[in-house]
Amino acid sequence: MTDNDDLFGGAAAKRAAPASARNAAVKVSRPAPQQGTPGEAGYDASAIEVLEGLEPVRRRPGMYIGGTDEKALHHLFAEVIDNSMDEAVAGHATFIEVELEEGGWLSVTDNGRGIPVDPHPKFPKKSALEVIMTTLHAGGKFDSKVYETSGGLHGVGVSVVNALSEILEVEVARGQTLYRQIFARGLPQGKLETVGRVLNRRGTKVRFKPDHQIFGKDAHFQPRRLFKMARSKAYLFGGVEIRWKCAPSLIEGTENVPAEATFKFPNGLKDYLLHDIEGKDLVTDQLFSGKITKPGSHGSLEWAVAWMTNEDGFSISYCNTVPTPDGGTHENGLRIALLRALREHAERVGQSKRMAAVTTDDVMATCASMLSVFIREPEFQGQTKDKLATVEAGRIVENAIRDTFDHWLAAAPQQANKLLDWVIDRAEERLRRRQEKEVARKTATRKLRLPGKLADCSNAGAKGSELFIVEGDSAGGSAKQARDRASQAVLPLRGKILNVASAGREKLHQNQQLSDLVQALGCGAGSHYKDSDLRYEKVIIMTDADVDGAHIASLLITFFYRQMPRLIDGGHLYLAVPPLYRLTQGSKSAYARDDADREKLMKTVFKGNGKVEIGRFKGLGEMLPAQLKETTMDPKKRLLLKVVVEADDRPEASDAVERLMGNKPEARFAFIQERAAFADEADLDI
């Protein structure tokens, strides 16, 4: 949960690098016009500011890496490891080493050819290495003779990392000689030096420490995120071995992140998808997977596809080992290929009429797909490369997968017919939903009787509207009086809702509270979910600031994660943060969210003479409407936590939900045992 928005990096601002992202950027300052020459006086050549070298990157980092948040910080690692992966894909490197050190240092080493160190033809006083590290749009990726396919084609990646690093060291082992050069905030700290001879080493090592002037003093690499990013690269290219190493002190208390590990997956994406859908029920017994490599042609691709019975689908794609979380032309090619091959099979078995209404959305509704393409000179939308725009990629994927999928269907007719019926059922469900009348606000209000009565807002549209889900009628009464009737709706629920992670389908459908909630939202659930039908822009879980409140919030989050994951993906789900204490000293008062916040206020706001009265709220129902509005519901004063599941966190999130909320008590017991050392009896309410 976070106030802000990686697979392998999650969702910072995605903006294309504008034309000003070159070696020099121009900034125009306009002094105030003087009398007699309106708009002209003072505006001459001296008003034009020229930013040289890497200065534009430091001045506007968001233009190059999407921002300065946690995702942008980890994008630095992606840029460096992509260069090493390009060496591996080109057949020049067999392993890549990633090491996270204490003090914030991160290094990436490969055994490729090594960055050239001879003088650059255009800059004879500089080595090619220095030119690459200090000049935007300089690199070997622009020439397809050097790299058939590459993940970094903008020519700004490693130089941007250099610009945004406090210190960056480059070591190159080339021709049995080791070279080194050090940079500080993009500036060389001396010429390229020859360290000496090395007999059993080749390749490049980049070791850097991000600049806290750019990312903030508290910014640091997350071992779990780096670990998954490194592992994903090994899945994407079966011929490379990736070695992971992390300082033990950095992973204390972090699950599933070892101090050392080695990744090598010969089956590539098939292994990746099997890992992600482990334990899920599938429509067909086997995955549809394959790999097509055409040396010397325009591109090659690899894919793995499965259809799940009880889960919403997902698509994960890459281009030249670079993740494309926003999809693009290659994903469109996959969707079209699957649909057209299924239509051809339907025609062979006499089901073409039933198949006529099926769309790509029906085919992909419960489909888990992974796709990786390698093409020359790909075009992305934005420097962060979140979406592939190369039109040719769609044609390559469609032609290759359509024929292969058609043969796969013909080779297993029983499985093919089972899949065909499944997809047609999804289409028929969609059509039935379209025929249903849209639930109007008045209808929803009439259907929701006590104890689940909806007090709706007067806004006609979803934009700007908020739904507060509260526990109990008492809290609901206070919330209804505290709300802004124009934009804020309140839905009280009775106690703890059904745990959907351990309940069966029948129990889920029969639960009146969840049925009321789904109907109030208006967007449907599961495969019926439709974001455009959501009646509120924000859905806010507002529970008591105690253990029971946290449990109810966990149950609701589990419901949304399992039944409406796209509501979370759309950034609609939030947690309210009500206070637990009210502190008063004379005419002075303040609210504290928890014990730590209370102690902080005691040392800052209420220090000095005078008795401080501390009142603890037993629940939202005990708060006066004015207090509830002031602390929790007023958009100008409140604190909201956005519920976010990053793309690369989905497998672990699913595992955590199943472990903690599923129907296996032994899994929860093991979780408690693992964390028994963190419990502090002094903090327990006895």
C-alpha cells in the first residue's frame, strides 16, 4: 500500500523523451518587460541558457527515467543490466553478475566483449568509453551490424545512469588488459587508466551509487525488487546465467531473497509461466508454448499461454528482454493470432456460428500469457519503454503464432473443443451482461436495506465521487453526517465480511453483504468486471484503528484482490487512516494515528507544563461527525493509502493471500511462528 504508484519496476509517469533530450537543452527565461519596449527589453542572447553534456538529465530526470520515485530509481538498474543482456543475446556473454552491496552500491558485471576503450574518431582526445558514459545518444545500438537486436536503442541509458549517480565506476577487461574510469554525477574524475594485465577476465563491470540529491536521502534499492528483475532476465534468454549476490545485512527480515543465487532456465517462458500459475486449475491440460528463431531475419519470438478456470487473465510481454507493462503491437499480434486460429478450428468442427460473436477480449478473459520478441530497431513509447510501437512486430507475432496455434489445436481435438467451448461461454456471458439494464443509483439504494443501507451521493457521474465502506451502523451514522453529500457515499457493512479466499463459489454468491457491495459499485465482479461501469472514482475502506478494524480491512482487500483485481489496477481502492487517540492540553488538541504517533506528539506539540488528556477512540462510531470529517473524510486534511499491486509483485501477492487468507490453517500458523520474534507483548492490548 502506498500513496504513489515494475512487471519489474511498477507505474511512474510515462512520458516520451522530447526533442530537447539531446546533448544540449535550451531553456528560455523571460524577464519582466520594461517600459517603452513591451516584451522585448532584456530578451536577448544572454537570456538563452544552454545545458551541456549530461546537465539536462540532472535538471529534468523525469524526461529520461519517468520521475525520481522508487520505480525510477530501479530503472537505473534496468538500463545497466539491459546492456549486459544485449551482449548475451548477441552471443558474446554467457553470464551476468549482479551484486547489491552495503552503502547503496550496485554492480552489474558481464563477460561480454567489453566497452571499446580506444580513442573515438569524432573525439580523438576521449576514449569511446568516456564518450558513451558522458554523451547522450552515443552507443553501439544504432548500428544493426553491431547488435542484431537490442533493448537499449535510445543511446541514453548508461549515460543517464552516470548522470544520476553520486559515484560510478566502470571497469573493462579487453584484450587481456583491465581499464578503469571513475565518474561523479556524470563528470569524469580523470582519464581512462590502465590498471594492468588480466588473463582470465573479459567484459564490463559497472558499479554505481544513486545520487541522493536526485532521489532523496532515504532512497535505496530494494533487494526483493532487484532479485526479481534479475531472475526475470534469466527466464527471457535461456542461454544466459545470472548470478545474484546481496549483502546479508540488507535482506534481514526479507522473505524469499537469498544472499546468493544462480538463475538459468533452459525452458524460458514456459518455466516462467508454470511458476506463476502453479496450483491454478487450467482449461487445457497442457500449455501452448513455443519458440521461433530465424537467424538473419527481422526477428524471433517466444511465448507461453494457458487458460485458467477460476482466475482473471493477465498478459506479460517483453521486447529485446525489456518489459513492456503497457503492452503494444506484439501483444495485439498475439491476441489476434489466438482469435483467428480458434475461429478456423470452430469452422472445422461446425461451430462457426457460435464463434462469430467471440472477440479477443473473450479469448483473453482468463488467459495467462507471456510473450517475448526480439526485433531490430524497436520503437517504444517513451524512454522508459513501457509500450512497444513497432508495427512490424504485430505482423511477425500474428503470422508465427497463428499457424503454430492452429497446428496445436488440430493435434489435440478434445482439448481444442474444450477450449473452444470455454471461450464461447465467456462471449455468451458478456452478451448477457450487455443486455442487462444498467443499475441506476435509485435502484441500488432501494435494494440495499439495513444493515447494508447505501447513503448515496448526488453526483451523476463517477468522476469525483467516493464510496466509504464502513463497519457497522454506528460508524455509518457518523460517516453519513460527516460526509459531503454531493461527492461522498457511505455503505455500512455488518461486522466481518466473508473470507472469499477460503469460501466456495456458492457461499460467495449467497452472501448478501458482498452482493450489496457489488451492486452498489455497479461494475460486476470476476470475469464480469467492467471498469467503465464503476460508479465511484474512489472506493475507500474506512474501519476502526484497531486489530478488528485491520482484520475487516484485510478481508475487504482480499475480496477486491480476488474478485475485482482490475479495480485495484485502475487505482480506485484506498484505505482511510482514522486516528486512534485524541490529545488535549488546555485549548490545544491533536490526533494521533497510533502509539508511535502519540509519543511523537507528546514530545513535540505537547512538550512543557500542563497535563495532557489522552482519549482513545474505541471505534469510528464514538467519534463526533465533526471529528470524523476533520480527521478522516475531508479531502483537504485526511490521509489516504492507495492499495497497489505492482506487476512484478503479483506472484508473491497471490501466494501471500493464499497463505494468510486461504483454508490452510497450518500455513497461517507457520507464518506466525516465523515472525514470533517480532511480537512485543508491551504493545498488546490485554
